[in-house]
Amino acid sequence: MFIAVSSPAGQTGTARSNAGGGNIDLIVVGAFTLNGKLLAETADHANYPGAGGSVYLKCASLVMGDAAVISANSGKTTTSGSPGGGGRVAVIVETGTVSDADIAKMTANAGRVGHAYSTAGTVFVQDASV
């Protein structure tokens, strides 16, 4: 298994803004079971939360447990300002398939302020059924 994490969320930022969500690259030779969370998110911030980060996962087959989450969400603003956009999630499964229930556990949601949202990110899933 190869794991590369760069620029994790919160590494930089100011009182006026948050850093972006960072980057997770995970390349697994064989089957991958996820029972926890892969998060490249930003925290909520009073003014300007950063954009969601990116998650790239490549494996032969994927099993996602009940509590599994893959997310590149932006945070919300807690007072005013402009929220960041959603990030990017890419999941490549070489020999298995990914169920709709598992895809529902993958998000790249936009940040929000009150009832206004920024732009959503993307979730890309490719499996052997394509």
C-alpha cells in the first residue's frame, strides 16, 4: 500500500481564512477495506473557510463499512464571508464494483454561509462495470 498525504488542512491559514483541505493519495495493491474516514476537509471558520481538498483512491476492490466516509468537503462560515468550494474525490476500483450505497458515502460538498452555498466539488467513481 502506498499513502501520500500533503498539505493537511489547517497547516496554513490566517485569522481571516482557513487553509484548504489538503491532499490524500492512496494506492492499494489488492483489496481495500475502509471502516473509518478518509477526510480532506476544511474546518468551519468565522469568515472564509478554505476549499475542500482532494482524495484519490485506487485499489483492486473496495469494501466500505457502515461508518466509512470519503470526503473533500468545505467548511461553513460561522458569521459572514464567502465559503470555499467543494473539493475532489476520485475512486478507481480495478476489478470490483462500487455499490450505490458506497457512492453515497463519498462527498465533495460546498461550504455555506447561512442558506447560501458555494460551488460543489466532484465525486468520480470508476469500477469494473464501466
